[in-house]
Amino acid sequence: PERHTLGNTDYAFEMAISNIRYGEGVTKEVGMDLQNLGARRVCLMTDKNLSKLPPVNAVLNSLAKYGINFQMYDNVRVEPTDQSFLDAIQFAKKGEFDAYVAVGGGSVIDTCKAANLYAASPSSEFLDYVNAPVGKGKPVTVPLKPLIAVPTTSGTGSETTSVAIFDFKELKVKTGISSRAIKPTLGIIDPLHTLSMPERIVANSGFDVLCHALESYTALPYNERSPCPSNPINRPAYQGSNPVSDVWALHALRIVAKYLKRAIRNPEDREARANMHLASAFAGIGFGNAGVHLCHGMSYPISGLVKTYKPKDYNVDHSLVPHGLSVVLTSPAVFAFTAQIHPERHLEAAEILGADIRTARIKDAGLILADTLRKFLFDLNVDDGLAAIGYSKADIPALVKGTLPQERVTKLSPRPQTEEDLSALFEASMKLY
């Protein structure tokens, strides 16, 4: 009863992560893993670009070596949509698979999570498991098949998390499925795979890691989130910052500060790329249990409303704003806005990212972190704000409207925000430098 004095906030947090295995060349074990699982029919998912590259090759060799019977689906869309998810789900339902392997970035791993879920629950409607308010957000009670995720980017950390994100086309907004039931059984983190990533993909996926760490560390604390679930199955995967996720978020931030620039500037820097690959999983452990907030909430319409932007180094036939880019462009404005709530955490983050805070005043924490982020992005020649990727002031109402349904994350902002606040944040993100 005593916990209800605060108005029904949660009193507990739960730690859920996939098993992860790390090591150079460790992908060659995947065939044995499937053998150990007794898998008879395996679904291998990837995308068209990767299907010809060394990571997929390494998996195919391992499957062949251990005589694993599989079918390959390589039609995953980079930045998936509801339609591309449905396509993969159709393939999974037809194949009657008893295990899944996803080789790729967040797009592939998330698509595979969704395929596994709906193949295991064939009578469900697509919107049943999609996050409210876009979908029904029903809890998952069916057992899923084992899923082994082999990440080839150092960004989403999707190999450890309970979330799958897609673009809901008709609403022009990104949303997702969030349930501990969909997290992979195992993430195979092989730093060799980072060697096939082009420079801008290294950069954009690294920005995702940066924001995962910053947002989960500054998120609303778990014991201030309401409502307290009446049943543990209803406790969200994104619970708010907590003592366990804090450890992972800070550690990931330190690795980003030390290695991201090196990984981007020198593709041959294996140490930097290997460390970023691990940092992606570490940040995933952090945000996968704490959640993200405004950078991510605002990024979904930035991606969803894209007009003609086509990023360098992405071999795609549709315009897209890479997820990590859409997230990081609002970060200076966002952390300047949230800092009044936990200024000491914002200052600590700024210091890790290289700011000298010896004479800093606590009330300047937000400005200091925002400046540190701007400098970081400028050094890495990131597009100068939302204007540089095709947005103008006229788009702000639509961007705000697209952020409003993202309650699952926006409610984790330590500082509540009005529509006017969101407008101001988008406006402040039009130009960075």
C-alpha cells in the first residue's frame, strides 16, 4: 500500500537481455548453435546489399558445414515499413520454421523479430502487437522460436533488445512492437562484420549508439514512471532509467567518446570498429531496459516524412533518413531542454564526451552538453540540421503531429513537453552550426 502514496508509480524494474557472444570470427559457430537447438528448418533473413557480402557468406558456410537445412529471405527493406514486415511475415508463415537467423543491421534483425512473432501467432492481426496508440499493444503470450541475431552494423543494438521498429506508411510515422518475448535468443557479435561497413554507415549507426546511451541515462527514473503494472507481463520493456541500465549506458558512452571518430575516419582501424560493435550491444542492454526518449520520439516522424533525401553510402532505391542521423540531429536541442531535471547527469555526459567542466555551473549543464554534441557532429561533418535533409519551418506542425503518438518513448523524457515545446525543439534543430 505504501507505494501508492506517490500516485501509482512503479516500484520495480526488470533486466531482460539476450545472451550475447563476442569474438572475432565467432560467426562460424552459428551452424553448431542450430545443430545444438535441433533445428530442422531454418529461416535466414538478410537484405539485398548484404546477401553478397562476407557476413552472410560466413553464415552460409557455417550452415553448409553443419548440414543445416535453411531458406533464405533477402528482401528486407532498409528502414522497414508495415508492408515490408508483412512480406517477411508471409514468408515465415509459409516456411513453418523452427529457428531464425538474422544477419544485418537493425532493419534485418527487427524484421526477423516480427516474422518470428506473427508466425508463432498466426491468428493475430498485424496491429494486435503494435505499440499503442497506433496498434493495440497486446501482451505476447505465445511461445516464439529461437532467433539468432548476427549484427553487421554498430548501431541499433537490436541483437539484445525487445523492440522492432518500422514505418507505418499510411500514418507516415515510425512505430514498433515492444515485448520481451521477441528479443533474440542469442546475439553473435563478430567484429569482423564491421569491416564491410561504409564510412557513413559507421557514422550514422554510431550516432544511434550515442543517443541510446545519452537518452537511457537521462530517462525518467523507473520509480517515477506510472502506472505501476497490475501484472508483471504489463511492465513495459522501456521502464525508465535504473541502476543496471545506468552502468551500461555510461560504459557505452565512454567507448563512443574514445572510438567513434577513429572508426569513422579510418576504416582499417580494427580496434576502433571492434569496440564500437561492442558498444552498440552495451548501449542496447542499457536502453533496452531503460528506454529512450525525445531524440528517438522526434526521429520517427523525421524518418517517416522524408521527401527526397538519399544519404551517401546507402545503396537503396528509396529516399530515407538513416535512423541514427534522424536521432542525432535533434540531440543538441533535446538535451538543452531536458537538462534542468538531472543536470548532474547531463554534465557527466558532457565530460565523458570531452567537455572541460571544472568551472562549469550546474545550471549550464544543458548548454554545455548541447555545445559538446554540436562540436562532435561538426567534427564528423554531419549535415547541418533538419534543413540540410530537406525540412523547413513549414514542416514543423507535421513533425510535431508525428511525434505525439510516440508516447511509449516521449513519456520517458525526464521533463514533460507540450506541443509548443516540441515545435520549439524541431525549430532549434533546423540548423546546428
